[in-house]
Amino acid sequence: MLNIDSLQNGIVIDHIKAGASMTIYDLLELGKLDCCVAIIKNARSAKYGKKDIIKIDGDIDVNLDILGFLDPNITVGIIRDGKLVEKKKLVLPKKLKNVIKCRNPRCITSIEEGIDHIFVLGENQRYRCAYCEQEYSPKSGKRR
Ligand SMILES: [Zn+2]
């Protein structure tokens, strides 16, 4: 078992909305990592009531850009030698690959399988499909 309080070198993804940690685990492909990953669900948070936390034990390079898209409230801390050395500021990634899908039924990504779903961030801070330029509008309400 990973002793979550004594992370020596690794990454702490904190302030995840309660229940969202598995989605993040999958999107970041943490299951493919060799190192120890701890998911803490429904931790108590003064700010949000309940939250999830993911701790990754290891000096690894994970592309965390996607977190900025998922939830800007998430915080990322980098731990070195048991100390928090960096807090990463999350920004919207310039490009999203296979995170969201184009809803245009005529888009090539809807017609053909096996094509990467690529969205590019526009100047208006919205994402457009790289193939058909259809703008992505986040569904209101709950995910799924
Ligand atoms: Zn499209």
C-alpha cells in the first residue's frame, strides 16, 4: 500500500469534484503507469464539502493539460523529496485529442472509425473540431 502521506516524489491532483477521480484516472491513462497510484474518494474538503484526490508516486511525466479542460478548480502539486515544490496552474489546453467528440453527423470523425477526435482551442476560448470546425458546446447539467 502506498502511504499517501509520505509521498517522496510524485504528483498530487487535488480538489477533484467528488466522483470524478475515475474519469480522470482513465483520461490520463494512469492505469498504464508502472508506479503506484492512489485514489482517495470523498475526502473532506472545507471548500467543496467532498472531493477526490489522486496521488501518483513516482517521478513521471504525465500530460496534465486535460485537467484544465475538465475542471479548472483542480489543483496539481509536484512533490520532490517529500516537499511541495510546485503548484501547477491549470490552463485550457490548445488541443484536445480523443477527449470530446464532434457532434456533427457529417463530420469525418462521425463517419469513419479510428480517427483521432481533435479539437482546437479558438480565440474565443471555445473548442472547434479540427476537421469540420463545428464548435463544441458543453452539455449543460450532469455528465454522462
Ligand atoms: Zn467535426
